[in-house]
Amino acid sequence: MNTENRYPVTASLFMLKEMKRRQEQVNRGFQLLKRKAEALRIKGRQTASELATTQAILGHTLKEAYISLAAIKFTNGESNALVLENVGQAQIRVQRVPENVAGVATVALQPIEDTGASDVFRYAGLSGGGHRTAEAKKAFREVTRIIIKFASLRNTCIILNEGLKTTLRKVNGIQKVIMPKLRNTEAYILLEMDEREREEFHRLKMVKAKKIKSLAIAKLQYTNSCERGDQLTDQRPTLPPIRANSTECLTSIICPYNTPLSSTTDSAGDYKPVCYPHNWDDDDLLF
């Protein structure tokens, strides 16, 4: 197996358990990252849809606000220099509100109207065109709120997009690199352990065969030695059985090879051999 597609580990039961534990953790992290990517994707789509709606509203509101500004210029003349000279405190402020979307930190911008700030143009247009001036102020205030909301949504979309890219990069890295390496490492460990088990089984089999062969050789040698001993025993002359109370008993003992015994006579007449009891075994014989 190619070592580039697996981790350099030793094939052991401990490492096999470690690889399985790592696979469980990686699978858990992989599922969590997939859920996070899905949540970021859903939230990003919602934010993008809201951003498109806000952009359309912003365009229409800006159009109305600039029409009101054109009406003021037509009625009161050019007043940009006057506005710039008398700008004081801002009546609309922006507050940063931190948010967390599936582990991604975002910042929402909320408009806050400061009622305590002095309005230097609250009496503008009293001499003429005051109604149009109030409408223009109201339109631009609304435009400011929509712009703040648009900026907040756009910032959220950018942050969510970056977070989604990072999450998908992690998901692809786990799926394409880490998980195959862990699976290849586990397969390598199992292969090596099976190979060792086969080698151990073959070794035990050879040892057992060698022991059986040694026992068989020893048994064969013992059998051959016993057969040689029986052959030496069989080479001794076999004696015919001795019958009790027989007149040929002593003759058969003395002449085991059936040779006739020369008969001798004495003064009393023919010699008659006496048969003695034969309560001995063949091993007790001395000849």
C-alpha cells in the first residue's frame, strides 16, 4: 500500500483502536461541519433575498428623496452651503450589535435616532416652502435608515460567504484527504495483522508437523528395535511341547531335533526312561 495515502503507524491492536476512535471523531466533526455549512447557506440565502428587496426599496426611496430636494431647490434656491455650515450633532446614530450565525460572528447595524440632538433646521422654510422642506427631511431620514440596513445586510452576506467558503474547504479537506487516509491506515493495519496471523498459524503448523514427525520417527525406531529383539528371540530353537506322563518326555527333552536315542540294555532288561513333571517355562531352560 502506498505510504502517501495513509498515516505512518505501526500495525498493532492499539493503533487499530486509535484509528477507529479517530474515524468516529472525524465523522462527528464532518457531520457538524456539514450542518454548519447548510445553516450558513440557508442564512445567506435569506440575507441575500432580504438584501435584494432592501436594494429595490432603497432605489425607490432615494428617487423620492431627490425629487423632494429638487423641489426645495426650485422653491428656496441652492442651500447646500447653508446646510454644511450649520451641521451640528447627528440625529441618527449607528449601533453595532454582534450576532452569531452557526458559529460565524457577524455584526448587525441598527439605526438609533437621538432625540436630544438639536435640529438647526427645525425652523427652515417658514418664509416659504416649509411643507416641502419637512417632506425632504423625512425622506432623507428614511433613506438613511434604509442605507444602514442595506449596509448591515451586505456586511452580513460577505461574512457569511467567507464563513461558508471556509467551512466547505474544511468539509472537502476532511472528505477528500483525512477520511481516505484514515480508511487506508485502518485497512493497512488489518492487512498486516492478518498477515502476521497467517504467518503465526503457518509457524505453529510447521512446529506441530515437526513434533509429529519426531514422534513418528521415535515410534518407528522403537518398533524396529522391538522387531529386532523378537527376531533374535525367534532364532532360538523351538522345542516341542512336553506331554505329562509320556514315555517320550525325557527323550524329547534330550533330543530336541528328533534324533533317535540309542537304546541300551542292562541286566534287568530294556531301559525305560522316566518322565519327570515339566512345570517350567521355556525361559527356565538352560539349553
